[in-house]
Amino acid sequence: IGFRIPLLSDFTQLISYLGGDSVAGGALKQIGTSVFISPNSGATNSSGLSVAGAGTRLSGGSYSNYRITGTLLGSYASGARTVNALNCQYWTAAANLSTPSALNAYSLRLVRIT
């Protein structure tokens, strides 16, 4: 038993399990407007993951998108300068995947190995 950083396939499987990309963000997001600004559309947290709008810590030390976007860090993407990431935004119930810069800092949720 242990833990690991999520792979892109973990994110795609999670989105599929939660009903697809158009609703998965709502199932992942924490309810209310304390961690996402209003309207925090579609937030139900039915997954129990409680993703927060923590935004991004940029490589220069400043923060971006606080309470706007919740980005979960995944494994490195092709090339060492990007990572796989799962994103939830305050304005939509959708979830999307991206490959942001590996030089920035994002929230992390580990996958349990059983």
C-alpha cells in the first residue's frame, strides 16, 4: 500500500466515472463560495474530493487565479517542462485537462496504490 502522483489516465477515468467532462467539475468542486468565487456553478462535491480554487503559484512567487481555478497536479506530460493537470473553474460545472508549466506550483491529490 502506498501513494503516487496521478497519471493522465487517472484523470480521464475519474472524469468519465463522474459523468463526463461537462459535469465532472461540479462533482469535484467544494460547495459554496468560500473557496471559489460566486457563482461556483454546478458544485455538488458528490465525489467527496473537495477541490478548492487554490489557483497557481507562479515560478516568480506570485499567485494567479486564486478562488477562480482549482488545478490538480498530475504526472509529467511529454517533455519535462509541462505536467498533466485537471482543472475546475468557478463559472462552470465542467472539468478539463491541460498541460501547464512544470515550473509553477499546483494543488496535489495523490492516488492510493492498493
